[in-house]
Amino acid sequence: MGIRIKPDGVLGLKVKIWGHLFMEVVRADKCSFCGACIGVCPVKVIDEKDEKPNITGRCIGCGFCYAQCPHTPFNPKSDVSKLFESSFKHDVIGYVKGVYSARSTDPEVLKCAQDGGVVSTLLIYAIESGFIDCAIGSGLSSKEPFKPEPIVAFNKNDILSCAGSKYTASPNLRALTVAVDEFEANSIGFVGVGCQITGLRKMQYHDYGALKYGLPVKFAIGLFCSKTFYYSSLFKNYLVSKGIDINKITKTEITGGKFIVKSGDETVLSTSLKEIEGYGRKSCEYCGDFTAELADISVGNLDSPNGWTTVIVRSNVGEKLFRECIEKGVLEYKEMKIEDLKLTIKIANNKRKKATQPAVGSSTS
Ligand SMILES: Cc1cc2nc3c(=O)[nH]c(=O)nc-3n(C[C@H](O)[C@H](O)[C@H](O)COP(=O)(O)OP(=O)(O)OC[C@H]3O[C@@H](n4cnc5c(N)ncnc54)[C@H](O)[C@@H]3O)c2cc1C
């Protein structure tokens, strides 16, 4: 006698499974390629293909992939807003304990960082002080030029190899599951854009969350994000068609409405963001979470001078980490007020208005 498969899953379990995820998210073009479904699949039959998840074997119908996805409903078993208990809730940028403009005091970090190197500094300090065993970030592929590749970082060198923004999607949540399964890490720092932070919070707080991967994460750093792009179309098609040698790219920037590509000190392209809009992931149009509202600390460059990072500290753990970095002298900072975040609030508000899916943080009270 075979197993009776009901439409809602296996053995009558009321869970949605890969087929639902495929129909509702992947095929509907809502997938942001965060890597959660790929990483948590217990039988490892979900892999990546063309910057999306793809099934390669038999689904056992456990529904784990569907539950961790940032684009499926979030039914918390416990209240995620407890993380932000002592914080003020701003109606556009979410929970706030403090706002700063900050930068690293380490020239080595500043040399490779996107802005003020705050993310790298927080991670290096957290590892070197023993707060975490490793950090999850986005490095660069050794096979394809300037293609992001999620990595598990164990030391300063690893973290510096991740510094700098890649504007194409990096499935960082997949690396989180590798850190737990293959490296047995039990205290982890996680970096990601808003959708990835939501996936992480689902692992920690959802009623069918992948606690095995969520609980070891001690803090999450969220990157401001308007949208991410497809690597193959932006780099291999668009940039190559502009005569750019993508093997020589050392940095990309999105600033002042422009997409800038650099090779060493030379700017090889500076074009309006509108020109590359068509290479953006469709999923980002559904997302209203510009400032990664569920992170412990959120960072971006808007509203700070060049070479500095804007920092929104949201939770107690975020505050402790940021304060310790100041006290140890590895970060320098200037105090900001929420009113100073004019551009951040404007862009976050626009993103929310345009989005067809509310910012997850906005539903927590
Ligand atoms: C896709 C994307 C869009 C962004 N859009 C904006 C924006 O519109 N406005 C704004 O103000 N700021 C934006 N940022 C954030 C900004 O580019 C910087 O990351 C931020 O200011 C921190 O700078 P830093 O020097 O402190 O970071 P660094 O010390 O340079 O560290 C950067 C960290 O980002 C991680 N990272 C890099 N690329 C990715 C990726 N694709 N996915 C996940 N993690 C990644 C790395 O692991 C690294 O740890 C965006 C970042 C990304 C990745």
C-alpha cells in the first residue's frame, strides 16, 4: 500500500510543499533567490538553476521550503517584535533604538568596503571577540566575474573577501545552512538584504520554522535595498554589450540614481538606474522592505557622507554590538536623528507604496 498523497501535502499534513512554492513564488516571478528553500530541504533535492531554485529529485512533501520562503505567509509561533521591545517604532523605517553615521577605523577595511566598512567591522569584531564562530556574507565566485557567492567566513580575511556590494542576488541563506550542517557552527552572524532577513526570522519565529538553522544566529545585519538584479542579464548581456570587460570589474555602486562600474580607480560606466531597470528581479517589485526592518542593525549609504555608512540600530543585541565596537575604537561615529534620514525615509516610503506585498516589519506591533 502506497502513501496517500492529499492535495495539502503528505499523510494529510496541512502544509504547503515544493509544488506550491514553485507555483506561488518561483513561477510567479516572486523569488528573490535568498537560498532558504535550497538550504533547508532535508533531502537536498532543491538546487539552483538560472538564479532560481530548481527541483532535481523527488520532493518528500515536508513543506520546509515553503515555510521559510520570505514570500509566503509568515505565521509566527512567537512574537518577532519582542526583539525590538525597547525600541521606538517609526511608521516608515520600522524599529529604531539609535541612528548613526559611522565608519571603520581600520584602513584595511576601508580599502575594500562599499561605504564606511561598518558591516565588515562589526563582523570582524564579533568573530575576534568570540561572540560568533563565523559569519555569513556574500563573496565573489572564482568561476564567473563579479558573481556573488555566499560564503561562511571564519576570520578577518574571509570577511574582507566579502566586503563591497554586489547588486545581483546572492543566496546567503543557503550558506547559513552549510555553516550549521557542515561546520557545526552554533553562533553565527548573518548579513543580508531585507528578504533574506525575513527568511532568517521565519526560520527563528515561524510556526514551522527551521529552528536548527535559525537559532544559532546571534545577530542579523540588514542592508538597505531598493532592488537586486539578474547576474546573467546585467553582467553577461548588458555590460558586455557596452564593451566592458567584466573580468576587470573591481567595484559597482548605486548612488544618486546612477549605476557605476569601476575597474581600479577608473570609472568604466556611469549610467542612470533607469537604463538598467529591465534587468532587475521582478520579485523586488513585490517587496516593500527597503531598510531590512527585521534586522538587529540596518545599514546603507543614503543620508551619510561618502565613505560613511548610515546605521539604524534596532534591537538590544544590535546596540550592544555597535556600542562595543565604538568603545574598542574599531568604529567611529556621529550621532544622527531620525529627521536626518530624509532620503532613507523617502525611498523606503516609495518602496512601500509601490510594493504589492507589505514590508513584513510593518505587520509586527
Ligand atoms: C543588492 C543591494 C542593494 C543595495 N541598495 C542600497 C540602496 O539602494 N541604498 C543604500 O543606501 N544602500 C544600499 N545597499 C547597501 C550598501 O550598498 C552597503 O552595503 C551598505 O552601505 C554597507 O556598507 P559597508 O561599507 O558598511 O559594508 P561592507 O563592509 O562593504 O560590507 C558589505 C557586506 O554586504 C554583503 N553583501 C554584498 N553583496 C550582497 C548581496 N548581494 N546580498 C547579500 N549580502 C551582500 C557582504 O557579505 C558584506 O558583508 C545595497 C546593498 C546591496 C547588496
